[in-house]
Amino acid sequence: MAGFAKMMAMAAVMAGTLGSTSASAGTLTSVAGDQTPREGSVLVDFNGTNGRTSLPNGFSLSGGLLTTGSAKGWSQPLNDTTQYLMVNGGKTAVLKTGGKGFDGVSLYWGSADSFNKLSILDTTYRVIKTITGLDFAAPGADAWGSNYNDPKYNQYVTFTLDSLSGQKIGGLKFTSGSTAFELDNVSFFNTSPTSVPEPATLTLFGLGLGGLVAASRRRRRTVA
């Protein structure tokens, strides 16, 4: 019995190790300045006239202000000369993909602040991940004017899910706790599989457990 209990404990460790490969929430990266969206991505650039924009088929945008240049005393993302989305303090804006699911999203985040929040949503609009300026521009992510024109605080931010995690990105929620949240060039994309899917993980666990039980039986026969 002691030997079998030990085997079960080893199997549990194996299950935890194998299962962890598909449980990753995702990867966050950032680089200074705006970037060219990857090939094959779906781009929301907010461009248009008179405060309007054309969105990809099925996409929707609620809240926020579409503007150019400095607006309401706040600056656009560094060197951005096109129309962008501004969310004023105390307000929110939501961009939905219309049920389409993606593995990753990138956007040009202007003047990164700790009080501005990006919520990554799944296709049922539940929050997958919450990101603030402190997550990629720490420790000085409270611009308050002096850092608005510093490339360090104007970052192209990318969040990527594991494509086999079972989750898909279906929208974004932008929330400004103070002053404003300025952003542009939101790009949704898919990636290649990078980890073992859950069914395969369970199969491997079953094979490992079966091997341990078989080895135990062989040892008992030898002793007998």
C-alpha cells in the first residue's frame, strides 16, 4: 500500500507539471513607438473624418472620442498624426470583435499611466487580463505631462494568449481613471500552436499512471 500511495503521489506531480503547460494566461511585451501590424492581422486604426471611423466587418466601438492632435489639453500618442481614440478620465470605451476570436492583440498606447487600464476580454466579454502602464513602463508610469513626449512612455503593447489554452480574445475595454487614455492602431491576430493541448495532457497522464501500475504488478510477481 505504501508503494502504491507513492506511485499515486508521483502521478499527481506529473499531472500538475503537464497541466501547467496549457494554463499560462499569456505573454505581455512592448517596444517604444508605433509598429507595423503583423501580416494577416485585423487592424482598427480609427481613421476617418468628422470624428467617425470605419471598423472591420462585425466589429463595434462604444464610448470614447475619435480625434486628432492634442485634445482637451492632452497629447496624442507620440508622433501620431492620424485620428486616434481618446477615453477621458472617469470614462470607458469598449471595442468588440463581433464574436470573432483571436490569439493576440497589439495597440499603440500613448503616455502610459498607472491610472489607465486595458481589460482584455474573451468572446463572451469576460475579463481575461487587466493591464496598466505599470505593467510595461514601470516605475514612472504616471506621465502627468512631463513624459507625454518620451518614447519610453509611448509603447506598442502586445498581449498574446497560448493558441491552445482554450481562450480567445473577443474585445477590449479601455478605462481612464484620470486625465485621459490615448491609443491607436489596434491589431488582432492569430498565432501558431505553442503548447500541448489539454486532451493530450490527459492522455500523457493516463499513460504515465498506467506505466506505474504495470511496474508495480511486475514487482509483486517477482517477489511472489
